[in-house]
Amino acid sequence: MGVSPAAPAQLPVGDLDLAGGRRTPGAGVWIWHFMASKPLGALSAAIILAVILTAIFASLIAPYSYTEKAGLALKGPSASHIMGTDKFGRDQFSRIIYGSRSTVKVGLGAAALATIVAVAVGVTSGFIGGLFDSIVQRIVEALMSLPWMVVVLAVMTFIGSGTSTVILVLGLLAAPTMSRVIHGATLSVREMAYIEAGRAISASPARLIVRHVLPNILAPIIVMGTLAVGNAILAEAALSFLGFGITPPTPSWGQELSGSGRQFMQVAPWLAIFPGLAISITVFSFNMLGDALRDVLDPRLRNA
């Protein structure tokens, strides 16, 4: 992976490969290659895009408001209500459509927060090294040893539930594990020849990190961030199921499972089946996309 200190800032996308000077395909060709080599990953990306678009345009897609009484209570799937109605006669399909907003907001928000904190801690600690690195990593290990569900429930009990609180707590709890991976990648990059060359010309640590460390550890950051979205969605569903997640009346998929879905499991199983499928498919898609990106972006797996 040897590369001159100025290379990352001068090479445009689709020009040269930082690792060996080879010409690399442009974004369009790379996407086509990804679709051909990783069809399951491409399908997962399409599902994720559909979920995001559904969340953005929920008010245009949903036939009813998520608070509107649309028919008889506990009516099974039919032409007018393809996913049935809940105990209040609200259209279940509309509530799942609107619930995707909470899923996308929590998943992307928590993953973004976790990634920012993990990059800041892992890169800084790994690049500086020494006693500072040892102290930071011991703190990270201590945080990783805490049972996340117990911590979340304790925090929620004191500060209350809500979308912002869920994002904050899940993001901060996911950061230590991500920072360990990023820390390891930073340690390997720190020993590269181009970092030593940068130090030799008195480049500042901030410049070395921004210009040369971050571009070369971008692959694990992308993969870990993608996997963190699926984990955050699953965690939010678990919290909503326990009553500590998104605050009603805002719908969420976990909330649908814990409310009418659990209460009327035997007489109205569709109230649990459809939100459960929505959670499973979305989380599975993010995990498969993360695995596919890891296979494509990791040079060791790509060469294998």
C-alpha cells in the first residue's frame, strides 16, 4: 500500500489506484461490477434504497394517516387493507409505511453518531500511541464489557424515551466496538512508509490523519458503519418492544410488535407478522450489504 504523501489529494475517482498505481474503474463501472459479483449485496442495496425512499415519501405512499380509523378493528388482510387493521381500526400497511421513518432515522442517526465517535477515538488513539493510547483503549475495553441492554434501560429510565434519546444512547454504545476495529486499522497504516515520509518533512499530525490515514482506512469505516445501521434498527425494535423506544403515537416497527401484535397474536397474527418481516428484511439487507462491501473493499478478501 505504499504511496507518496501527496497522492490521496491528487488522485480523482476513476484515475489511479492508491495501492499500486493501477488505473481503476469509474463509479459507474464499479457499481456494475459490484452488482455482477455480489448480486445479493446489490439486491440488499436496492431494498435499503426502497426503505429509505418509503420513509421519505411515506405521506404520499400510505393510503391513510397512521392515526386515522380506516375500518373495522382487527380486520384481516383484504383488498382495501392489504395488511389488515389493528385494534383501533387503523390501517396496518399505513402504520408500517410511516414506521419506516423511525427505523431509518434511528438506524442512520445512531450509525452516523457511532461512526463519528469511533473514528475520532480510534484514529486519534492509534496515531498518537504511547501512554495516551493505552489509557484510551483500557477505557474502551471497559465500555465494551458493559451489557448494552442493561445500560440502555438504565439510561432510558432516568432521561426518558424518545427518538433523539434512542439515537444518542445506541450511537454511543456502538462506538467502542467500532473504535477497536478502526484503531487496529490505524495502527497498521501508521507504520507505512508514506507516514514516515510525512513526518520527515514535518507534516502536522492533523494533516497526516486527514490526508493519509483516513483515506486508507475508509473501507473498514464504511463496512462497520453499514453493519451498525442494521444493529441499531434491531436494537430500536427491541427497545420499542419493551416500551423504551419511540414514544407513541409515532409508529415504529418494534412498537407494532409490542402493542397489538403481541396482544392479539392468536386472533390477529398479521399484526405481528408484517412488522416482524419488515424488521427482518431491513436488518438482513444492511448486514448483507455490509458483508458484500467488506468482500469488495478489503484487499485481502478481494485478492483471495
